[in-house]
Amino acid sequence: MLTGAVDPVSNTLPAVLEVQLEGDWKTYWRSSGEGGIAPAIKWDESRNLQHVDWAWSAPAEFSLLGLQTFGYKGNTTFPLLLTVDDISAPTQLRGKVTLSTCTTICVLTDYQINLDFTPNALQANTDAMLAYNKAISRVPQKVVAAEGAPPVMTLGWDAAKSQLEVRLNDTNWQQPSIIIDGEPDTTFKRVSLTKSETALEGQQLVAIFNGTSWLGEPEVLGKPLNVTVIDGERALEYSAKVEPKVITQENTSIFSIILLALIGGLILNVMPCVLPVLGMKLSSVVAAPHLQRNQIRQQFIASALGILVSFWLLAGFILILKLTGQAIGWGVQFQNPWFIGFMALVTTVFAFNMLGVFEINLPSNVQTKLATTGGNNNRGHFLQGMFATLLATPCSAPFLGTAVAFALGADVLSLLVIFTALAVGMSLPWLMVAAFPQVAGYFPKPGRWMNIVKVFFSAMLLLTSLWLISLLASFVNVIYLWSLGAAIALIFMFFMAKKYGAIAIVSSVGILLSAVIAFSTSNQWAKPLPTDLTWTPLDQALIDQQVAQGKTVFVDVTADWCITCKANKVGVILQEPVYSLLQQAHVLSMKGDWTTASQPITDYLQSHNRFGVPFNIVYGPNAPQGIALPEILSSQRVIDALKQASSMPKEATTEH
């Protein structure tokens, strides 16, 4: 569309090119990224036309099959500025628009433009001018340093690492998306984004990118590159030449991440998610004191292999999600009702099996063969290891979040290496017993007490099953879940009474009632707290608005299936003095519920380089970018963050 607003001084005429895209179809920015082709127009057959300036609105970022691209969806308007030779002469626009549009397939289409007009005879087109002004307002503004002032941005290339360092003196960004273009054969993927401060350079935003080229080694030294920074409605474009530089990242090295993964995996063994499975393993060893050392070694090695294989399967599952552009994160499988239902079924079967309700026996000829050859069927122990890993995923141990975040944002090899380190860390106790099977001799000898142990661990497994069933409340009518849980509990008590008598059923009823009461009153455990906090749904725009008004925002990204989230809430958030601080008038408590899949919450987590829950962060006038808290909260860390973000007086942290 032609606006009709001719400038007689510059002989220019604003115009707009409208592209209407339906559904998931998208087209591309001036630099399409790792796939796609940018739109282009050829004006070869035009008359009375010098040139056309095409302005590009700030694009969105898309990921499909592991490829990063930049472009637009829906109705898109491109602002054009036509420069003619003579505004009073007849003008012929003869253009061929080549447009690449993609979903899971891509189509390259040519469109013809045929317009005849005389520029100064055009009448003003209000709709076209409004569309042009809206489109031009979305074009990133170019930033140029004042004469004699230091550069606003520097670009440094480390050829040994094939990495580009971007340093911006502007740090007033909250969650910036950074796009680099200007070298068509080279693509850049961000590795890290930090804020640094030095005595000479002051505060700077520092981003590190990996550079790759399909022609071989990227050749960018001495070449100008454009850096577009987009943050909400704010978008700026910087330009600079690439200078040589040795990049020394403050980021944790891969070896440090592997060490964190080993420690995080080891700590998972003491998290409440894994305890029922460890109880099963302990019971199996104690119940069979006649086992030879070689048999004990085989059993624990089989369990360790189960842990290793299950971590590899998780890595493969996450890799598939990553390559297809889906949401990735630690524990995302608990957002799937079929997975939760399967885990509930398995825990129920294990609970009744440990209670002795039924046993799965091999055919007699197979048992005879195993007995005569001294073999041992370790498939059950292998499955125990896999089961322990799956139950561990709702838990977040210290160091685990850092390792998983690094793995999910890294390349395929790094992801596999880190998940292998997590598996080795978690299976370390099992491997220690396999290496020194004589420690099994220190376990107490079997006796009547074994019945109590079996009942205890079978009840724990049943409680785990009931907890898993409760997680289905987001997908299934609660009445059906209560009926199913009650039926399972009654059947369990029936077999308890049949096998162990009235005392056992009284004990089991007491345990189950205690569990139900505890579960239903979990929000009141932190007495004398009367009620839960008033939570506002997570909204980044509202966070920015509240911080601009001088308020402090405490964000809790959580999920019903996250055990660590529950522990943080009961042990810290609903306890004094944190509880009172979060109820103050200048503090807004905001919650992101990740129980079921939510793309906005996933995007929010990933914008902070987090891929799992819990995630807690505090915003305030003194910390508009946020102060991220560790996975496992402590009252002092929360208080310090609230104080730092809002400059609360010291008295506010002690008065309740």
C-alpha cells in the first residue's frame, strides 16, 4: 500500500508490504538463522525508481528440529521507503516478491507487484500511513555512540574457541533476546549472558556466543556485525567491527559441572522420593542372608545399571523434545497423566508384592536351571534401579539444578556426559556395595522384625502410590480419584489383616489416617500460620509494573508433583519470619504453576536458564533483573534477597 505522503525534498514515499500468514505458518527476518530464506524483492523492471529501503520489525525466535530461526507469524507489515527520480513523473513499480513460508514444510513463492502512479498526484491514504507508522515503531532503533564517547558495544572473537563476546554498556535489560547478523554464512548461538562490573569499564552486559559456519571456520575478524537486542517492547540495534580477543568466561567449566552432577546425583539417594525403593533393596538383601558375595555384587550392579540406563533414556527423551522444539525440563514427564498413572500402577504393584499378596515366579524348569548353574535373575534389581530414577525426578537436590540447566542448554554430547555423571552419582552407593559386598554381613539377621520392616516399606510404597494418584487431580475428576485411592487402601488393609492379623490392620489404619490428615492439612503444618499466602498468577509484565512502582515481587515457580517445592513451602515460605515479610503491603507474592504443561511458564524458566522446579526469584527497585534463589530455600537466603531487592530496613527483618 502507498501512503501518498510524498516528501518533495528527499523524493521519498513511504509504503507498506502486508503479508498475511495463517496458523503456524511463518516467514523470516532479514537474517533467517539456521534455516529458511529471508523475503526479497527485485525491482529490475521499474521506472522512475532509484532504490527501496526495507525496514525490518523486531522478529520472534523459533526453534524447530533443533534449528534456531528468526521471523514472524500472523499478519506482518514490512515498512518500505521508495526513493524516486522525479516526484512529478509517472512511476511504474514492477516487483517480484520472493517469500519463504514454513510450518513443518517450507514453500518458496513468487508474487508480482504492478503499480502505476505519479507520486505527487497521490492522495493521502490514512490507513496505509497508520500501518506504516505502526510497523516502523517496531523497527529496532539504531544506537550510535556520541563523538568522542567510548563505544556503546564491543565485539571480540576468540578464534581458538570459535566464540564471540558481546559487551554492552547498557545494562537496563530484564530478559533480553540477542540476535547477531551481518555475516550470512555464520550463525551464532548464545552460551551465556551475565552482568559484570569492572573499575575501568563499569557495569556491562556480557554475552558469549558460539559461532559456526557451513563453509568451515567462521571468518568474522575485522568485519562489521549487527547486534539486535529485544526485551518486550524495547528493541535496539548496535553495530561494531569484530576485534580479536581471548575470551575468559566466568562460567563454570564442564569439569566443574560434571562434579556438581556427581554430587547432585549422590544427594538424590537421601531425598524422600527414592527412600521407598531403597527400602525394597534393603529388605531384599536382609531377607536373603544366604546370598553369596557374587550374588550381592550382581544385584547391586544390576540396580546401578538400571539407574544408568534410565538416565540415558531421560536424556534421549529430553533430546527428542529439544530437537522438536518442545518444552524441556527436569521432571516434565510428571506433566503427563499417562506417565503418572503408570507410575501409580507400578508403585501399587510393588507395595502389594512386598506385602506378600502375590509373587511373580519363573517357570519351574527355569528356576531349576538357575539353581543348578548358580545363576541369579537380576532383571528385578535392574528395574528397581530404573524405578528409583523415575521417582527421583520430582526432587531437586542441591547442585542438581545447575548441572541440569547446563546440560539442557548444551550440545548433545555435553547433555549425555552430564546425565551420565548424574547417574553415576546416584548409583554410587549401589556401586560401593557391589565393590565391597561384605558390608551386607553387617545388616541385622532376619527375624520377626522383618515382617514389621516389610509392612513399613510396603505402606510407604502405597502412600507413594496414593500421592501419585492425587497428582491426577489436574486431569481426572477428584471423586474418581478418591474412590480409587479408598479402594486401594481398603484392599491393602484387607490383605494386611489376612496376613498379619488385627494388630497389623489397626497399625495400617493408623498410618493411613495419619497420612491423610497430614496431607490434607499440609498448609497448616507451619503453625501458628492461619492460611496460605495470597498468590498472584505469574505475569512478567505485572512484575515490571510493580517494580516500577517501588514494590518487591517474590516469585515461586512450583508444581504439585515437586517434592522439593512442597518442602520449601512448608519449611520456609509458610514459616516465620518469611511468612510475615511476604504479607507486607509492599511485597507481592506471585506463583507460576508448572503442574501441567504451560508454555509461558516454560519460557519464563528458560529465560532464567532454568529447566525445572522449584525456582524462586525476588525482584525489587534495587534488583529489577531479579535475585535468583537456590533450589532448596533457607529462611536467611529469602530474607537477604527481600532486603537487598527492596532496601528493607533492618528492623523489618526482625519484627513479626
